[in-house]
Amino acid sequence: MPDAAAIDSIFRLLDRPVWIVTAADGRRRGGLVATWVAQASLDPAAPTLLAGIAPNHFTCELIDARGAFAVHLLEPRQTAVALAFALGTGRERDKLADVAHAVGETGSPLLADCLACLECHVIDRHDVGDRVFFLADVIAGERRGEGPPLTEQQLLTAATADERARLKDDWRADIELQRPLRKDWRAGLKIEG
Ligand SMILES: Cc1cc2nc3c(=O)[nH]c(=O)nc-3n(C[C@H](O)[C@H](O)[C@H](O)COP(=O)(O)O)c2cc1C
């Protein structure tokens, strides 16, 4: 068996930027916090981005329905905004109701207050059971501030004990729900493991 704690401690050496991923389909709109977002091309003339979104999240449903999404980096001061997108699901409340935003050319909500945002058109999707990896063309981008973006560790440090407990509960529930999805997907692979 791999040493799960040792492996986890290595991943914890990284302090990843926090992204707010938003999407909308008609009147349905929402968003979540994601750390699994990365630049996916070297060529500045053809920018692409890869986002790993869990299939049980409302935002995943919206991205699939519309074929588009937007990603935002926040200022380090914007921990409350990030927590509002990280806690709970857009199936139960409109996460954008109290957040100033415009609608971008892809129909995705664009947060008015952020460090930077990118609008993306999905060009491919790869379903690996517990994640859907969306490969997308970046069709527009706006940088509104200087300085480094809000990071995961800054967010977790700013959260209250109650908020941290709720995040942990959500993570546990996500893992329970996603494990069988990953298992089913792996069972269909030709390689062992
Ligand atoms: C620091 C942090 C990083 C996260 N990264 C991801 C991620 O990369 N992909 C993802 O699908 N969910 C991620 N989540 C979980 C979602 O933000 C969270 O479950 C959200 O409430 C789902 O909302 P929705 O159902 O409205 O889409 C992360 C949460 C936190 C706190």
C-alpha cells in the first residue's frame, strides 16, 4: 500500500492559486472554487486551458450544457468571495446573487471584482470518473490588477473554524461520492492498477 500521509504531505508543499470557475446555461448559473486549472498551451497565439471539475458539481453540469465557462483569479483580500463559491452547491442557492458580475460573450458570468479573468470555449472533454477534464480555447482575457493571486493556503487560513469544518465535510462527501465513479472508470481501462 502507498503511504497516503507521506504522499499527501508532498502535495501540501504546493500552495496553488485559487480560481473561481463560473458558467451559465440560460437562467441557471453558478460557480465553484477550483485549484485544478492550468495553462495548457505554450503558444500565446493559441491559448488553451485545462480545468478538472468533479462531475457531481453543479458547475460541471452548466459547463457541459453550455460548452463554455470563465475562470477568475482573486486578490488575496477576497477570501470571503472564494468561500462563498467553495461552500455548498449552486443547486441549492444562486451563488452569484450577491456578487457583482457581467455576462461575457460565451454567456458565462464575469466577476466585476477580481484580479484577472479568462473566458473559455470547451473544445474537448475527458471523463476520468471522478473528474471531467475540460480542454478549452481561451477567447478573451482581462487583467485588472497587479500582484499575486489568492492561494489555497491563504483561503484556508482565513476561514473560520466552522467554515473549515464545513469544507472538510464537503470534501469527505465528495470523496465518498467520487470513489465509485473513479472505480467504475478504472474498471473499463485495459491496464491493471
Ligand atoms: C481549495 C479548494 C479547491 C477546490 N478545487 C476544486 C477543483 O479543482 N475542482 C472541483 O470540481 N472542485 C473543487 N473544489 C470544490 C468545489 O469548489 C465545491 O465543492 C463547490 O461548492 C461545488 O459547487 P457547485 O456544486 O455549485 O458547482 C475545491 C474546493 C476548495 C475549497
